[in-house]
Amino acid sequence: MKLPRRDAIARQPDEHLVIHQVNLPRKVVDRPIRQVGKRLAMALLVLAATAFIVWIDRDGYNDNAGDGVDLLDSFYYATVTLSTTGYGDITPVSDGARLTNIFVITPLRVLFLIILVGTTLEVLTERTRDEWRLNRWRAALRDHTVVVGFGTKGRSAIQTVCATGLKKEQVVVVDPNSKVVDAATAEGYAGVVGDATRSDVLLRAEAQRARQIIIATQRDDTAVLVTLTARQLNRGAKIVAAVREEENAPLLRQSGADAVITSASAAGRLLGLSVLSPSVGMVMEDLIQQGSGLDMVERPVIKAEVGKGVRETDDLVVSVVRGHRVLGYDDPAIGTLQMTDRLITIVRASPATKGPPDTRPLPRD
């Protein structure tokens, strides 16, 4: 299959590209500058406390310079002691000063060192923990959903599939904007920063093991390239893509998309329906909002329905999926229901009917 020419695709504004990385959901913590400020304040507090203790017991210390230990000498001694430099020009000579060094200043020295090296240790520990979490996440990720683009379309798509029972841990967002990915991880989704037209970015999202891929990019030419790349990596995934221009829909299908939604046309049709009949517009909007009111779902034919007519089922059947064809409920070709048929029905959304969406790939010609 040849790559479609870019000049044959309707143009939209450019996206910002950045180096790709994987972001997993995490708890909100203080900013690094605030953490460093807190640690610095604690270190200075320990230093001042040590100097004050030495100055109170200054008569128990000996200065090789011959003069007494004043406040400046106390801070000097505290600094070289806490940093373990220990020049030896000021030393404790009385029993009280030595006991204070053993039981007070030594623990303060340990605390001071912990505060100083704590930031480095925390960074190393955090990197190790993040690497471990990332490896465990990749090993456990199977049959998940990859969403390319976390704009209005991408967010709505995720909300719809999650409303049917899909867990947030099974969703991976790919977007070139790091701030957008941060917003996705803040909502509990894993995120990959990068250009989804690159195979290595989709590999980081484990697209080769995904069950379904939703492409909701801002540009139609980007959607075509992402679809080509995704289909090359994963032959069995269900790929659904959105385009702005109707003329680009055939390119998406040729690139490997199972279903293509024209966002502008769909919104226009809903507007037209609402003008002709506000009630019809409300019903259609209710149908596309999964998890509330009326829902349109696809399910297999159960054993008790085999051999019956469409109108004899308990659910309101809209269409029957038979092989590569989607037949209307009144199509004479349906005859009676077969075991291999799948029904597209309208049901009342409720906790009892809520479940994971049917993610089996649609039949392709």
C-alpha cells in the first residue's frame, strides 16, 4: 500500500513535536524548588542549633589560637563538625562538652548529612522506582486502548469507553504536547509524549499489543500517517479514526482504519436534526452519551434467540451484523437470527447492564 500524498489531504495547523517519554499516573508532590527550599531551611536550622549548643558550653572548648570561643567560633566549629571536615583547631576538652558532642552534636551531624544527601538519594530512589513501575506496567499491559490525541475528541472517546466499564489503567494516551499528557496522567491515565506517526512512540505505548486504537489528532494528514503506522504494528487491533474533512475519510479507510468518523459532518447532522426536531436531537445526543439514559450496544446473539425473528427478541434491535454486512432490522435478508450474528440494540443504561465494551475487531473487506 502506497503512502498517500500529503498534498491530497486537507491541511490543518501544525502540531508541536517533542521528545517522547512515558508518564505514569502519580501522586501530586511539592515542586522541586519547594523541596530544596525546605531541605535548605532544615539544614540551616540544624547548623544554628549546633552552634548555639557549642556557644552555651563555650568554656568546655579549647581554641588553639589562644583566645576564647566566641559566637563566630561556635558557628565555625559547627560547620566543620557537621560537614565532617574536623580541622581540630577547636576541640572539646571538658567532660560536659565531650558528652554533648557524643549525644547531641553527633546525632545532629547525622541529621545534617541526611538532609544534604537526601535530595540525591530521593532522586536515585525515584528513578529506580519509576523504572520498576514502568517495567511492571509494560509487562502487565495487554488488550488495552491507545488514544492518540487528548483534545476534545480524545477526551470524549475515553469517557465513552470508560463509561462502559473500561478501567483507566487500560488506557494509554499519546500526544506530542507534554502539558496535555500531564493532564491525562492527572486524570489517572498513562501517557506517552511524542509524535504518534513514529513507530517507536507507538511501541512505547505498547500499541502492538493493544486491542483498540482511537485516533483523534488535530490534523487529517497526521491521522492518516498514524493509522498507517498503527496498522503496520498491529494487524488485529480495531482502529477508529476521526477526520475533519469528508474527502479524507477514504484515505483513512485505505490506511487501515476499521471505522472513520467525520467530526464536522457528524456535528452538522446533529445540528440539522435538532433544527428539524429538537426531541430527535435530544434522543440522538442521549444515544451517543454512553452510560446514561439510552445506550446503543453491540452484543452476540444468545442461544435462546437463535431461530427467532428480530422483533421476537427482548431488546430493541436496530441492526444485525452478519459476516461482512450490517443489515437493518427490517431487511428481509435477515430471516431468522443465527448463532454467529451480532445484534446492535438500544438498551436502558443501568449499573446492571454496565460492562466492558465489545472490542472485537469489525469485519473488514
